[in-house]
Amino acid sequence: MPRPVDLLQGTLDLLILKTLSWGPAHGYAVARWIEQLTGEVLNVGEGSLYPALHRLEERGWVTSEWQLSSTKRRTKVYRLTTDGRGQLRAESSQWASFVDAVAKVLRAQEQPS
Amino acid sequence: MTRWLRYFEFFRRDPRRDIDDEIRAHLELRQADLVAQGFTPEVARARAQREFGDAAAVRETTVRVDERMMRREHRAEWWDTITRDVRVALRSLRANPGFAVSAIVCAAAGIGITAAIVSASYSVLMRSLPYRDSDRLVAIYAENTQHDWHGVNVSWGDFASWRDNNRAFQDGAAGVAIWTWTTNTLTSAATAGDDAERIYGAYVSWNLFRVLGVSPIIGRNFLPEEDAPGRNHEIIISHRLWTRRFGSDSALVGKTLQLDGRPWTVIGVMPPGFNFPDRGDAWEPFAADPNESHGNRQYAGAIGRLAPGVSVEQARADLHRIDADLEARFRDENLNWRAEVMPLRDDLVGNLRDPLKVLLAAVGLVLLLACINVANLMLARGASRAREIAIRSALGASRERLVRQLMTESLVVALAGGALGVGVAALVIRLVRAAFPGGLPFYITLGVDRAALAMVAAITIVTAILFGIIPAIRGSRADLNASLRDGARGGSGVDKARLRNALVVGEIALSAVLLTAALLLMRTYRNLHETPLGFTEQGIATAQLTLPRNAGYPTATDVQRFYARLFERLRNAPNVASVGAAQGIPFTGWDVQGDVHVEGEAPAPPGQELSTHFQYVSADYFKTMGVSLVSGRWLDASDADTLNLHVLITQQLVAKAFHGAEPLGKRVRIGRDPWATVVGVIQDYHHYRLPEPPPPAIFYSTAAYTPRQMTIAIRAKSGDPHDLVPLLRSAVREIDPQVALFQVQTMDEVVMRMLWRQRLMGNVLGTFAALALAMACVGLYGVVSYAVSQRTREIGVRVALGATRGTVLRLVLGHGTRLVMAGIAAGLVAAYFAMRILQTLLYGVHATDPMTFGIVALGLTAVALLAAAIPSRRATRVDPIIAMRAE
């Protein structure tokens, strides 16, 4: 099992938004999905997951509602809003150009003049 | 289920509980997963918890975020509600502009006028004077307990005794000071070539500024030794004179200026805004002769600073103790004389106190009226909307929502009224300021007081809200069925109608009171204005001048020669009918009196002396003033013999001193002055001020002796007497450019100035009364209109059954008439008792004058019935078919 990597700041928001773009989910599901998709390379600590979810809600990118789980428990389910979808699009393209730029540097063969 | 939970969430949202649930759910799900992977439940739970990490930190962060979010949401929701309410309120007010405008105007008028008058009163009655600890300063005059004379000048001897023997005043130099008025001709200044000008000032004992607690900003105060006769060469000038005449020359101190032809060294300049006694530009040392008699009461007054903790009463008692001692030692001079002590503020503003009290009372009524009117309008509006309220309530609007909506409407009206009221207040203050002749005295600073404005606005706004929500509360509680069935009649129409009727009766009563007060004051002014003065004030220009002893006029002959030349020039000028001069013309404050004694009659017993006005006048003075001769002859140049003085006397003196016997040829004298023979009797005329009766008076001739200070009076043959002023100025300048004219005014202006206070009171109360009448009419109009709209169907039925227009009009108007009559009756009864406070301000009319009350009753009836008649006419035009179908 590879050593988990800490997330870059702001990246977690992007991952959460992406996860929720498939449909409403509760916090545990979001965490599991991220871990599974990254082959458990990225470790989403619950210590930062829940504050991040609440902050996204505060900004209006996700909404939440309470549902009864299969075990008749109150569970909080998060859903992406239209604003959130737009934010996801914007952040994804930003992330892509960021990765692109970093990759260019790392692939460079010669020292710039 | 989800919907239900959402409601649940809405009402019971609790971030702490929510995050606990969320974390618990997380842990349970993780535990379940781990159990599925083969862990025992205990191990799974422990591992889930370990993986989750610091739950407390997570909880803290999320709770903070959630609470922030909730606060923001609440705020947005609240703001949203407000703006929605205000939008709805504005829309509904726009739909009914008559209501909105009347309510706003009433509120604005009430708030503005009341705030202005309350601020002005506060400023005049309460604000401290621009001296240090001014509430410890008192003015001291002399009073005579036997004659009941008050505010008499003081003597140096009495002052010195008070100063040296008191226990109630501040120790040392800051205790008691004496002062008296003076005017000087300032001739040469640091800047050469300036005209001679007359400046006002005062002789002050060296410590006066120490008593007042104000020091010069440039230079220094007087020293004790500079107050000695023959040592007084120093002068302190005002900041005003320093800037105006000397261009704020900082090197002025130490320089010399010429006053009345005598050099004075400027030693100090007082701070800007400093005034004493009233208006003054120069202060010179008092330099009294220390041996002056106690009976020589000729100095304006004394000022004292109370020792800390001493009351005015204690100070008065303290000085009376000294006076008792003086009375014992100087029987002739001090019998029945003692000090009159009053706070300095009272001395300055005392004559404004009564008028202000009346104004405050009047303005209280205006505010009450404005509030009633606003209340009435609110109730009327509520009544006309009873149906709307009932329907909205039926459609599910909560009572809270309805009340809030109506309250918002009231608030919008009240706040608009308040905002407008600030403007009205500023305007009223401007008018009051303009009403003071010759500008505001220094001790009054007029401005709109924020506290007063806030208080008054609060009263009005609370009224608006209170009466705005009464219909809402009633409407939302009302039986919906009844309300809809009754149509526009509303839920508890009878109750509300009764309340509104009562309010209208109150309004009419209040306007009756204000109208009565206004009418009484206006009649007072008219009575004073139309009082035959005994002289003809039209067409006369007047000016004072003083000939300085030290600059060309050392002897009485020099003075006489100057006036002779001046009269000669003026008499021969075109458009001059006649020229005269007197020591004091009427209504300018000059009033020297003495006890008169007729030769051959036993001297009056002490306390029975007849006090008479006396002064020197030139030969043509009375001809110029238009006072006619009753018997004997005028004074003329032949009356120059100082050993055999000739005098004119007034009819009053004939009546009081001669008891109607023939006075011509008899001899009279003032006190122990030389005897003088009566050569003529003149008609009585008012001299000191209205409404005081014409005084008994004796007039000596300037042919025998001419005082240095005289007031010239010139009568124009025709046209504006102002046109004579340039002539007078050039005549004086040609004879002696060093002589300054001052107090240049026409006799009309003098008379107007004397009556400004009465005129102001009449005008202000008149304005209030007009406003009150307008408000009452608006209220009455509203109530009658409402009644008409209520009875439209009834009227329709009556018309259908054959009622004529006259019958209908009587029916509707009868209601209005009953309200008007009740209001007037109540108002007149209230006025009967309230007008007593006016008594001291009235002249020639009694506070309960039946004619005034009659005029008020008739006028108010006429105007009020007109206001009721307009909506009543609408009732006569009711078409029975439409009226009955409308329901």
C-alpha cells in the first residue's frame, strides 16, 4: 500500500465537487469514493472533509438535506448546485492548466537562457 | 417524509446537534464497512474512531461555519422582508396620495415647529452664558421696597459696601464688580483717515473681567491701580472692533487711540464672541470717586460671582443684611433701598420668559394636534382597508405579517414626516432669528437641538405606529364573515367611528384654544399699534450725537453754539419742516425721573412723592414730534435765563401735581433743583414704552442749558424721512467732522422696534392657529367623507324612497355639525381657563374677552362646516341604483 499523499490546498474542494457531480452523497460516501478513485493514494482526512463540505455549502456550491438512512438514522446528504457545477467547471480547467504548466517545467530538457 | 423533515430542519436547525449526527452516521457507516471486511464490532468501532481523528476539532470548525452561514441567511431574509414591506407600503401609499401627503405634512409640521420652538426655548432659558461657570453669576440692581421700584441703578457707595462686607460671593477680586454704560466717539485710529464713529462700551471696575472669568486674548487685564480717578488711561477693546477697525493689528496693544478727544492706551483685546454688558466694543476703568454718596444711584448695575455652593437666595439675604446696616447709617439716602439679586441669565432673558412659556404651551398644542391628525388619518386609512385586511387574513396572511405591513406603512409616513420636519425646524429657526431686530443677542444661540428634534420625532412616530396598527390588530382579529358581509364597513366600525369622532372633536377644541390665543395676541398688537401715541411718528428722522468735552466742546456755550449752527443749517434745507432735539426721544430707553414739588404746597410726606419724568428739549422739539400745546406758549430762545428757568409740563402733571388748578405762572421744581416757572402745558404722549401710560413730565429749555448728548429729530415736509439722513450727516460733518452720529433711525422704526415682541408673538401664534385650523379641517373632512362612504347605501335607499337632496345634506351635515359644535364648546371652555397664562402679555383686551371668543366660535364654525360640507355634497349626488348595486 503506497504512502498516502497530503492534498494540496484547495484541491479537496475540487475533488468534492467532482464527486458530487455524479449525484447526491453523504460525507462518508464522498470520502470513500475519493479514496477508491485514487487507489487510496490520496487520503481525505475526515478532519478536513467535513469543514470543507460545510464551507462549500456556505458558499452556495452545494446544498444539504437530511434523509433517513437504511438504518433509520438521520444522515446529511450533499447535492451539487448549479453554481457548484459552474465552479467545478472553472476549477477543473484551472487545475488542468496548472498541471500542464508544472508538467512542462518538469519535462524541460534545457535550462532556460 | 423528506418534506416533513425539511420543515423539521427549518424550525429546529441546530448546528451542534447536526454535526454530531453527521459524525455519528459517518462512524457507523465506517464501522459497518469494517465489520463487513471481517473485523469484530469492537475493533471496527475503535478503528473508525481512530481514522476519523479529532472529532472535537471538526465539530468546532463546522459549527463556526454553519453559524456564520445562518446569521447571513437571517440577515438576508430580514432585509428581504423589510424591502418587500417598504415596497408594498410605498405602492399602497402611492395609490392613495391624499392620505400620504396629509399625514406626512401633518407630521412634518408638528415635528418641525415643535422641535424649533423647544430648541429655541432651551437655548434661551437653559444654555449657559459665554462666561466661566456662568450659573454662579448674578446681576445686582437696587430696589426700593416702599415704591416697589425694581431694576434701579446702583450707587458707588452701596456697591463698595456690598463688595467689602459680603460673605456670599467669591473671595477677592473675582467677587463683585460694578459697571455702567458709556458711548464714545472714536476719532483717530491706528489707520488714519477713518471717519469718526460712535462706539458702545462700558465703564467697568478693574476686576469685572475677573468676575466674569474671561481674560483678554491679547494683552492683559486691568490692574487695581488703573481704576483710580486720574489714573485711568487704559482701555480694553473687543475682538470685533480690533478686526473691523484695526485690521487685527497684533501690534495694537500698547498703542494709543483717541476717544472723545482723549488719548487712551490699548492694553488688551477680548476673545472673539465676548460681549458685555450686551454689545460693547470698548471697556474703560470705572474710576469712581471713592467718596461718592450712597444716594447717587446712577450706575447701570453690579455683577457678582457667588462663592461655590451659595444660592442666589443666600446671596440676596447676605446683601440685605448689609443694606439694613446702610439704612441705619444713611437714613436719607438708603431708607427702603436694598439690593435686588437675580441670576445673570434671568436678567438677560427675563423679558423673553413669559412669551416663551406661551409659545411652548402653544407648540405643545400644535404637536398634540399633529399627533391627533396623524392618528386620525391612520385610523381612517385602517377603516377603509378593513375589507382588504380581512381578505388577506382569510388568504392566510398571519396577523404578525399584517401588523408588520401596516406598521411599515406608518413608519414610512412617520419617517418621511420626520425628515421633512428637520427642514421645517431649520426654516422656523431661521424665521425666529430674522424676527430679532438688530440681530440675535449674544447670549442666545439658535439652532435646531438634536435632542429636542429626536424627542419630538419619537412622539410623532410612536403615534403614527400606534394608530397605524390599531386597525391591523382589530382587522386581523375581526370576524371575517361579518367584515366581508358588511362590505366596506369594516369589523368594528362603530368603535372606530367613535374614536375618530372623539379625535376630531379634540382637534377642533385645540384649534379653538390656539385661535383664541392668536386672536388675543394679535388684538394686543393692534391695540398697542393703534394706541394714540400723543405724537405723530410718521415723517421723522432721528439721530443721536454727543459732543466730547475734550475735543472742542469744553463749555456749555460751545455745545450750544454747535447745536445752534446745526439747527440753522437743517432748518434752511429743502424738505425740512422743522428740527428739534431732546435728551431722549420716546421709546429709546431714556427715562430720568425725580420727585416734583409745587411751590406753595406742603412737601409730600415720605412715600407719597410724585415721581415725574424730566429732560431738556429744544424750542421746536414738540412741534417736530407733533405734540400739541394745550395752553400757554412754547419754549423759545427767550427762555435762556438760568436764574429764572421756564418749563413746559404735561397734562398728567397738571392733573397729578396741580390737581387740575391753573398751572401757568406757577413754579415747580425737581428734588432740590432750582425753581422753574410753568409757561405752557402740552398734550400727554407716551414716552417710555407701551403700554405704560403717558408720564407726568417737566421739560426744561436747551436755551438755558444744552446737554452734550442729544437726539436730533427732523420732520420732513413730504416723502421718506430716510432721505433726510444724508442731509443730517453732511450738515454735522461740515460743522465738525469729529462728531459721530449714531442710532440713526426714523421714528416709525423706533415705534416698530418697541412692538417687535408683540408683533412676533401675534404672528407666530397666528401661524400656529392657522395650521391648527387646517389640520382640524383635514381631520373633519376625513371623518365626514368616511361617514358618507359608509352610508352610501343607506342614502341610496333614502333617495329611492323619495328623500330630497336637502334632506340628505342635512342628514350628513348634521353629523359634522354635531362634532364641530362639541369641539368648539370644549375648546372655548378650555380657552377660558388656559388664556390666564396670557394675561401678562395682553394689552387692551381681557384674557376672557367675550368678543374674541365669539369671533373664534363663529369663524371656526364657518370654516369647519365648509370642510364638512364638501364631502357632504357628495352624498347628495348619490345615485340610488349605483349605490345599492355597489354592495
